[in-house]
Amino acid sequence: MLKGLLLSKTFYFNLITGVLAVLALPEVVAIIPLEYLPVIGLFTAIGNIVLRTITNLPLNEKTSLLE
């Protein structure tokens, strides 16, 4: 695994998005209504676009920042 992944904002953003997707399971839908899922998807797309525009290093070059 690339050490630079730990410094990636996009990685953490997508990790949080994955957690939100799990929260859409039927057991959790009683708390978070289904009508919010399109909004979560929209914020995910916009968030990924924003993070990609501010990315300036590939993951394999970020490893030098950890050392």
C-alpha cells in the first residue's frame, strides 16, 4: 500500500463517503430518510471534483512527506 495514501484528502473524503453509504442500509434508513441519498451523492461528486482540482502530487510522491 502506498504510504502517500495516508496524506490524501481524497482518500479520507471517499472513506467518509463509504461510511455514509453503509449508513444507507435498511437498518439505518429509519434514521436517515432515503430522500437524502441524492443529496449525499451530489456532495460526494462535488467534493471529489474539488479535491481533484487541488491535488498537486501523485500518491507515490507524498511518501517523502512522511519521512
